[in-house]
Amino acid sequence: MKSNSETVAVKIIAIEENVLKLKREVDIMKECKNEHVVRYMGSYEKDGALWISMELCEPGSIADVMRMLKSTLTESHIK
């Protein structure tokens, strides 16, 4: 993975028995190219965990925004 000054989010997942499920998730993220979906940047294994680097989405996930607003969002709001 190349290093640059871009700020990214990193999801760290402990690698347990279901490695194939994790690899499928990464493969799906690699193929997903849509302006409304967080962009996959790269991944690697370190110390028994899978580190997935992805585009930083502020202020967090859709679930985080709904908790902050104490409300559900419509599909057009989520876009």
C-alpha cells in the first residue's frame, strides 16, 4: 500500500476461523465504485488482524448520524 498524506479510516478485524468471509467482503469493496459508497483504499494482515483502509466518511457511519439526530433517514438523505 502506498503512503501519502491522505486521511483515511481503518477498520481492524480480528482474523478468526471465517477468513473466506473476510476475503469476500474485501473483494466486494474492491469492485464497488460508486460516489455514494465509501471507497476501498487497500488492506493487509498484521498481528492476526485484517486492516482495511478506506475513504474517511465524516461524521461517521449512517448509524452514527441517525444516533446523533435521534431519527431515521430517508434514502435521499442518505445519498
